[in-house]
Amino acid sequence: MVVTGELTALEMAYRTVFVGTLVFLVLMVFLCLIRAVKGPSVGDRIVAVNMMGTMIMVIIAVLALLLKEGSGGTACGCQ
């Protein structure tokens, strides 16, 4: 991502929140992967894989906001 110019304090705060959210979600995806592999029952494995799919969709949405792609780029007040 190429940044041209200075970032405002609000843009920097949003970037920090987005990156923190992405790190947390990736960590949770790996924990779900462990549960999907080790799960004590088939039901636990199915739920873990379902959660992983949902979290990956959220990761894509947060990345779209962070990279200012699509119509959601102005949701954070950024231009």
C-alpha cells in the first residue's frame, strides 16, 4: 500500500485498530485450525471449520477497509 502525504491522527488510529483486528483474527483462525484438527468430536470439527470461513470473510472485509477498496473506504472518515 502506497501512502501519499501525511496521515491524520484519525487515519492513524483507524489503521492501528484495523491492524490489531487483523492480527487477532488471524490468531483466532489458527486456533480454530487446531480445533478442527484435534477436535474431540466431528461436531467440534465442523463448527471450527465454519468459524474459520466466517473469520476469513471478516478478514477480507477489514482488509478492504484498510486498503480503502470498494465503497466502504469512506466508512472510517478517510478520503
